[in-house]
Amino acid sequence: LHTPYLINLATSKPDFYEKSLILLRDALFKAGSYTALGVPGPSYVVTHIGSHQGVGVEEGCRRVSEAIAAVLADAPEGASFLIENNPGSGTELAHTFEEYALIFAPLERYRSVLGVTLDTAHLWGAGYDISTAAGVNDTLAQFDRLVGLDRLKLIHAKDTVYGLGSRNDEHLHPGQGKIGLECFRALMRHPALGNISFVQELPGLTAEENRGLISVLRDMAPGQ
């Protein structure tokens, strides 16, 4: 499940904060219901955590940590919460691995149900050069050092219109933008990502086109 963009866990506005928690709790309970129905898990809830709106990164991350702790304290069994990275527009949080580290530091007790979704277009927009195999390896090594690869559960595999470090993103299919196909080949073949799910969020116009778009990544998998 992907939550609405309304959510801002770093906001200083009490009413907005409460609405954000309500939306997030609702999504987690929906995810938990799949497990209760016998659907093979885990069920992931993916969210952008919002912006610090001028209070600063450290204070914003502290607020996010407190909000996550409040929500996960009574989260249903079988539901896991994944924070998606941002390209870094404005005062968005979670566009650097250092910010993830700040958010996760006080939440170690929730490590088994709290993880990360990495969006390739957002990584690129935030300034992580993943256009080559060496760049992918370096970026994942940084992520592992600061956050932990065991927290990575999902990858949104997308290219982008904008250049490296633009702090913007306009999504394209893999290989059709500034990042290029080498990035996705390296991700598909990285030894630490064998059990990670890849999602292509942009649909094609027909079922046949969708099969072709999916095959772009599938054909890069080891053994293909």
C-alpha cells in the first residue's frame, strides 16, 4: 500500500499531525488485514514522511521518529512500514541516508517492522550517482553503512527526466531517461538484492506494453 501524500509526520501543526497519524494507522491496519486473511506476507505500507517546514533537519527527524513510534506501538501483526526516499525538493525529509539514520536511531526496537523503499529516480534527484555499476555499488555501500541493507525491502525502479542532483523528478520507464539502463542492470544483479521486490510504478497503455516494460528488468536478472 502507498499512503496519500497528505501525510506529514514532521509537521508542527497539531491537527495536521493527528490526521497524518490516522491515515498511517489506517493503512497499517489494512495491510495487517491481508495477513489475517492468509495472504502471504509481509504486507508493506510505503509512505513519504513529509517536510520539516523550516524547523530544521534534526528537529524534523525527531518529530518523525516520535510519530513512527506512536503508530508502530499498536500496529497489527503482519504489517511493515517502509519510508520512501525523496529527491529533496524544498524541506523534504529522507532524501539523504544521513536523515534516515537520524530517524531510525531511536527506533531500533522496531527494526523488524520498519524499513526503507528506495526510489531510483529520487536517489538520482538527491545527488546519488547510480548511472553506473560502480555508482550503484558505492551508493548501496553508503546505505549499508548508514542505514543497513537489511532495512531495504522494496525498490521503485524508475528513470527520470531531470539531471543528477536536480532535487526534482519526473518519472520515466527504466532506460528512457538520464539515469540509463546500466543502473537497473547493476541493481538487478547485485548479490545483496536477490530477495528484494522491484516495482515499476509507471503503467503502459496496454497489457502487452506492460509485459514488455516488465521484461526490460526481468531480462537483466541473473541467469536470463
